[in-house]
Amino acid sequence: MPSVFQIDRALLAAIALVLAVSYAVHLWDPIYFSAVYAFEDGLVEYGTALFLLVASGVLVSNALSLRGKAMTLAALLTAIYGLLFFFGAGEEVSWGQRIFGWESSEFFQENNKQMETNFHNLVVGGTHLTKTIFGSGLTAVILLYLIALPLLYPRVGLIRRLADRLAVPVPGLRHTLFAVGASLVIVLMGDQNRKWEVYELIFSLLMVSIFLLPQNRDKTR
């Protein structure tokens, strides 16, 4: 059975491979990229859902371990993180709607931008939730988590103690470098409208790596 370090290296290698292949496909044929490679119900989207689900499983496992150590608050928060990633996996594939072919309820047909059973494409009062709740605010939080926290954790005692007390998995510097590198590749793709699907896949792979092997692994499980 591979060690957690071998799994981590495989995940980072997968990120590099996805970025290289995605950029090459984008250069080779931008239309193929958007219409086939990164289109809905393709390998990219299902890969994202799969690794979000794996990330959820890792967090739930960590929560059970923390509970066994009587770290009740940390275990509860970690379990909540796990549920959020499970929710994200379900949302990514509209809770299996297109897989199993069932129809949306009347509510989602009337209020969902794609008439599918998911919440991130709801339009409420003319407001698209993806652009508000899941938009720039969430992006800023993720960037702070991936870039600022890894740098501050070893240097600021208050942040270190708080992260450890709450069992927040702190990304390593390798995660920061991969996040920055992936962001640069996505920017280089210009106005390619499906590039964000690749970004989501990179994010899901990165989260699994972080949750398995963060800077403070001994404090998160």
C-alpha cells in the first residue's frame, strides 16, 4: 500500500500533468477544448467531483481521529468541512441528475439557470448565486488560505495556535507554488470560457493533497 508521501507526490504530478495537457489542448484547438475536453459531463468535470468526494472522505476520517482524541470542537469543524466538500461534489454533477436522467423539480426548472438540480446555478431575484456567494468573495478566501496562511503559519504564533486548535489543515509551500502556477496557466488561456472547469479540477486535487499532508498533519488527525 502506498504511503501518504507517495500519494501526495502522485497528486502533485497529476496537477502538473492536467495543467500541461489542458494548456496543450487549448493551444492545439480552442474549440475542441471548450466543446469536448472541458465540456460538461466530461472527464474534467467528473474528475473534479471525484476528488472533491475523496477530499470529503479524508476530512471525515480526520474528524473521527480527532474525536478519538477528545478534540470535540476540532472534530466537529473538520466534519463540517467534510460535508461542505461532499456538497461540492454533489453540486458539480447536479447530484447525479445527468447520470441517472431524472428531471428537476418545478422549483429548479423555474429558478435554476440551467434548469438542473443544483444550488450554485440558482437565480434569485435576478441574482446569480455563482457570481455572488461562489464568486469573488470565495475566490479571495481560497487565495488567502492557499497563499497567505502557509506563509504566516510558521511565523505568527497566534495564527499557528488558532489553526492547530481548530485543526485547520495548513497548506505547505509546495501547495502555494502549485496554486500560483496553476493560476498563471489559467490566465495564459485568455478568454477560453471553459478554462475554469480545469481550475476546479486542479483545486480538488490540491485539496486532497493538503488534507492528506498539511504542514500541521499531527494536529489535524
